Amino acid sequence: SSATAVQVPAPASTAKAAGASGPANPGGCGRFEPALCAMYERVAVAGKPDAAARTLLEARSPSAVGDRIKVPALIVQGQADSLFPLSHADAMAKKISANGAPVSVDWIAGGHDGGDRETGRIEGRIGDWFDRYLKQDKGADTGPAFRVSRTGGVDSTDGQALLRGATGDTYPGLESGTQPVTLTGREQTFANPAGASPPAISAVPGLGGGLGQLSSLGVGLSLDFPGQYARFDSAPLAGSLRITGSPTVKVKVTSNSGDAVLFGKVYDVGPDGRQQVLPSQLVAPVRVEGAEQGKAVELTLPAVDHAVDAGHRLRLVLSATDLGYASPAAPATYSVELLDAGALAVPTAPDVKTQATGLPWWTWALPAAGALLAAALLITARRRVAAPAPDPELADVPLEITGLTKKYAKSADRYAVQELSFRVEKGQVLGLLGPNGAGKTTTLRMLMGLIRPDDGEIRVFGHAIRPGAPVLSRVGAFVEGAGFLPHLSGRDNLELYWRATGRPASDAHIEEALEIAGLGDALARAVRTYSQGMRQRLAIAQAMLGMPDLLILDEPTNGLDPPQIREMRDVMIRYAAAGRTVIVSSHLLSEVEQSCTHLVVMDHGRLVQAGPVAEITGESDTLLVTTAEEVPEPLIEKIAALPGIGSASRTDDGLLVRLDGATATAMIAELVRLDVPLTGVGPHRRLEDAFLTLIGGPA
């Protein structure tokens, strides 16, 4: 009995023994086999393999001996590998399996391009494989038929990525569980520039594996140059999608030079439409021959294992160039048109299940550091001295934040704010919510230009925010308290503050700000006589000076009693009623629910959810049952014991009933049967409930 374990990638040595006959080695090839070296140099110069090269490569390929492998085979393949992609392991698995031999496939996190090769785990599995099939140890566990390593988040103790395995009882191949995702876009024409330069960037040689792993955490590094690619997007996904295998798409390709060399890739695009991640940093090179009159082809895109979140889009890009590959030096023009109604066939491998707990891993620091270095090099090369030009399409949008990131001081991997994106429209009162340390105040300070973000962009009315940006004159802010001269009156403090800005007194609109703030006769008194609530309202009035189009308030109700909080709520509502926009950060959820029209919920520096208050609070499994009279306690206990009812408790308006499997209709029927004097049934979910659910706190 015999067995084999094949780990791909593994460069094969084909050097001939000393004294063997054959052509002399070309210069620079060392001990590499002369025939292969000569073929490589010939093809590298021509940019296209000839018939002799194809014949030689096919003869040296594993496919030439695949039908002779009839022993149990364990195939280990790297996901971060642009040299030997997952499709090579797939071809080997199919060939050997067709011979009747047992085959298991293991997709590791690393590969030729770097990343975690999981050496300890793989060596252990190979040892078990040989114990079973060479030593005939029937108790040796050879593992699942298929396993893929997935990034399972970040270790909160050290900020490092965690790996966990997903397994299947059978190898799914690269086309299992295919789902169609519709792409849209007209026919597009683009060019291969002379000399194929500058090339698009999908991976930085030697660092692709690290970036490939980071892509599963929502971090990407890629660049496509305008005029050198065609792009087709899907609608936002209604639910999450796990791509496991090779997506395919049918297109019509036309080339004015006869042949077209294209590089296909599928991006995971964030909700803002700008942040895009290339899974495993992989592209699929393809040559389309005889395309003068247009040629219909089915493109097989890179095989990956990648999770796409709900609300994200899939983006198909066909580029004429790529840094990792040689492209034709002669200029050419290509056109690409979607066929089959733009259906992108996406494999999902539904029978592959992710393990519940994380697995040990190591060697993460090197690829992560390499990824950061590569990003720094690219950013440095493309850095602009001046601020980006205003975006006319956002001229009427008070605020758009895209990919905003800020690390803690002296930390390479701990974030105060990470990949934050949201948009605020005119007339909204937006509540910025999150537990302590969520990054709310840091976000507001970056918005006002007080601190610089490490990455991302903030645009106010289309203008990029920089320290001292002129557009900040349209922003009023009250963050982390305001300082007043205690011996001066409230009005004197406001007038002195406005004079310090150097702007004309006529632009202050002090009377309008004071009317909204509602300070009344207190304006003539010294600030030292003010209550805490009056000081807060004076600070709000100061932020309103000039009647800014965007008003930012950080915890404006701190230290206020209930009547003062209500007055502050009315202040914000009155200010936004004139078509202006208010952003308020607060920990008083009940007040936010009553005063805000929209919410942005943050946790650990990331966006958890954004949308209208009613939308966020509108989903619940708890129903409010109003009754004509108080329900006695024994009857409440009977209701709580009903099948499909999780709990029942008395409230001021009647009963709160939590469903645990039962439908609302079935519950109502049971209440009628028990003679409960109900007068109405409706959903019951407060913002506090929704907030705790979103951030994972106790319900």
C-alpha cells in the first residue's frame, strides 16, 4: 500500500545530472533545466507561448501523470497564491479522484505570495495521513475530505487575526452551490496603453499573501487606472454571501488588434461604493484570440473563499494591465459587453460549515507589516500636497464620511475608529450612539479638523476636511464642554467669542441663536450665576453663532435635570426644522429616540448600523398587549406557560409578551380563549433594546 501528500505550491527541481546531453544553459539560468530555461526566455520575449512551449509545458505538468496516480492523495493548496492558484489543486483532485483513489483537499491561508502557511497543522495532518495509509494505522484521523482556513476576526488581546477551519464531508470543487448575481453596465471601451504602463495593481509581489488575508478583514490594496478597464456592478446584496470557488461570467470581447489580453477580478465593494477589497488579491489573466469582430467567451474568475456582507456589492473589473503579469507592449483598444443578462455565477459551497471556535495560528506579524509597508509606499507615491478638489455632486450633502480610520497613539493595530462610513442629509437630527470607547468623540474631533485621520475621507458640503479648511465656517460645534469668562454676561461672552473669529458682526445672527437657545433674561447676568443647564444652553447658542448649516453637539445634556433635558431636545428640533442639520452624540437613549430622526450606532470604532430611528427600533419579538383592565397575576402566569411564549409581564399599559416560536396570530387566539380583556396588540421595542442588541450587550 502507498500514499501521497502533495503540498502546492512546491517548486519542482528539474535540473539534469552532470554530463547529461542537451542545449547549453542560457545566461542567468544556473542549474535550471536548459530546455525549460530556453523556453521561458523565448516566451518572455515574445509575450505569448508558441506551440513548442505549450507542448513542453503540458509534458511536464502534473496533468501528464494524473491518470497514473491511484493511491490516497492529500492535496494542500495555498489561497494566497497567484503562481499555483486553487484551480490547479482542483484539477489534481478531480483527476486523481476519477482513478478511484481517496482524495482530501486542504486550502491553507498562505501560499507563494506569503501569509500563514500553517506549517504545524499541515505537518501534523501529513503525518496522520501517512500513518493511516502507509503504516495501516486505521485509528489515525486523516481529517475531513475538504477543509479551508478562514479568518475568524481579530484577537481582542493582541489585535492579531484568528484562523478557524471550515469543513465538508466531500470536496465541493469550484462550482458547488452556484447562485446568480446580476451585474449591470453598458458596453465599455478601454485601452491597453503603449508599453502596458502604468499597470493596474492587484498584488505587490512578495506581499500578496499578507494582503490576501487582510482582505477577509475588510482591508484591501488595489488600483485600476481610468481608461484601462471596464467595470460592472451588482445591486447591494440583500443578505451575506460566502464565495467558495470560481465565479464565472459570459461577456463579448472586441479588440482592434485581433487578440485581447484581459485581467478579470471580482471586488467586494462596501456600502459607500468606494471602499473595495480584492479577495486574496487574485486576478485571472485571459487571452481572447480572434476578437476583431467580437467574440463571446465565458470567463472563469479567480477561485477564492471570501465572505461578502449584506449591503455590499460585487464589482467585476476587466483590466488591460496588471503589475504581476506581462501585457502586450503595443497599444490596443478593447470593448466588453455583458451577456446572459449580466449574470455572474457565484459558487457558495453550502455544505462547507465553519467551525465554531478559532484555531491557533502564528506568523501573522510579517505579512501584516508587509501589507502596511506596501500601502505606505503606494500612498507616498500618490500623495497630493493640496486638499482634494471639491466634489460638486456632494455640494448639498452636509456630511459624508468614507473609510474613516484613526489608530491609537503609538499603536500599529489598535483602532479608535476603523473603516467608518456614513452620510447625513439636510434636515436630519442624527444621533451618534455607542458605548464608552466606541470612537464617537474621536470621530467628531476629526470631523472638525482638530485631529487628522490616518485614513479615509470626510467631506462637508463636498469639501474635504483639513485643519483650518474654509468650509468649517459652515460648521458649529460644542464638543467636550465650552469655556466662558465667568465675570462677563452671557451676551458679552458670545459677542467676545464672535469678534475673535474675525468675521463681520452682521454674520453672527446672535439674536436668532439666542431665540432658539431660549435663555431669556439670563443673558444680562454674569455667567458665574448660571445653573449647569443655562451654561449648556449658552454653549449651544455659541455653537449656533453664524447659524451654521451643520451643528455638532457632543453630550449636550450632561449635568441637566429632566426639564432642562427636554428644553435641550426642543432646541435641537427647532434648529433642524429650518432645513439645517444637527449631529448629536449622547448616552441618553430615551432622549435620542425622541429628538433624532436618524441614528449611527458605533462599537469599538466600527459602524454597527445606520438608518432612520423607526427602522432601527422597529423589529422585535416582544409585543405590547394593551388591556381594558389590569390582568391578575395567576392569569399572567398561564400566559407565560403557553407553548411558543417566552415570557409575560405586567406593564402600565397592559402586558409585555415575548414570543418564542409562536406567531402573533396564535398568541391573540390564546389570549381570547383565556378571556384576557385585550384592546390592542403591537410591537414593543425601545431604542435601548435595539442598542443593546446591536452592540451585543445584555438585553
